[in-house]
Amino acid sequence: MTDAPTINIRDDIKLSNAQIAWRAAQDIMDGAYVNLGIGFPEMVARFQPLGRKAIFHTENGILNFGKAPPEGEEDWDLINAGKKAVTLKPGAAFFHHADSFAMVRGGHLDVAILGAYQVAQNGDLANWRVGSKGVPAVGGAMDLVHGAKQVFVITEHVTKDGKPKLVEKCTFPLTGVACITRVYTSHAVIDIKDGIFVVREKLAAMTMDELQAMTGAPLHTDGAVADLVVPEL
């Protein structure tokens, strides 16, 4: 009987945040109504494919906002939910905060893209608190995860200290239950299907065993796993 081989966590090869955001943007359909979470997910708006146009929604009451204005040309009456300056596209609309959440809760968003501390194999999401410090502030995420028709996560595959972010069961306070449909990580694209993680794409330079070593729950396939290919950004 021989010992199982040692598998190193492959943090030497990974996508940048911009590349993760680019990959997620490729799956947003033309004309989709999309909410981007505060912080990292906001980057997805930079990478809309040519010929496709998403309509971006922000909880504080704007529909169809555009890219950030040049530095020094900000209008601070025009901000997104993350308090970042935005521009407006033709046909943009303003509305009350309550109406914005009525859009979310009424199922009028096609996609929400959020960050994560943990994602469980059944689709549970924890993305607002990791311990007892600080003021609890789940914000609009608890509405978005159950109001949008699809909810994607973009995230590093592991934490800064090497712990898996994709797990069997979340140990942090939940944002939503069984709500995530797809995860874009620094190493792979993974669907959540029938309560399991199904790998769709992975970095060509790593093996499935190496990807599994970085993941806190079993990984599955239901066909060929494609190479995760992104541009240099």
C-alpha cells in the first residue's frame, strides 16, 4: 500500500480579478437586466462583449447607468450603491429606493453578480459577515439572491490564508439559501446543479486533482471540462 500523492494548492497560477470579471461578463445575455454587487463585482460592467448591451440596475435607484466618468468630471449626485460616480446612458431612469427593491423582489432582474466569503455545494451563499466584529450590514444582497432569476458569484478560489471558499456547508452567516447557480473563480467556472459542484472550465495548467485540493467539497463533471481561457488584461 502506497501513500496518496501530495497535492500542492495551485496559487502560483490564477486569474486576476479583471480576468475573472471578464469571464463572467461573457455569460450576460444581450438586453439582460443586471445588478452588480458592491466592490469587485462592479468590475464586470467594464467587459461587456461587443454587440451585447446589459442594462445595469443599482439598488439606490438608477436603471441603465454607464461607465465611471473621467477623474475630475464626476457628478456626485450620480452614484451607484457603492457610492461610486457613474454616467447615464440614453433612456436611463431614476426611481425611489423602495421602487428599486420592488424591481428586485418582483423578479424583474435577469442576473445578479455578487462576491462571496463562502459558497456551499447546495448553492448557499455567505457574503456579508465572517465573525462577530463590526456592524452587521447584509444590505440588499439578501433580496438580490432570491429576486434575480440567476445569481452568479465571482471570487478567488481560496482565501488569503489558503482556505477553500467553495465548501460543503457554509460556516459564516448566510446571505441566502440554495440561491447560487454559477461560480467564477480564479481557477475555474463551476455550476451548482442538484446540490453538487459541477466543473465546466478550469485553467489548462492544472489538473482536476489540483483543483479538488483547493476545494472544500467534492467536484463533479458531467462531460468534458473546457479550458478556462481569458485575455491578458
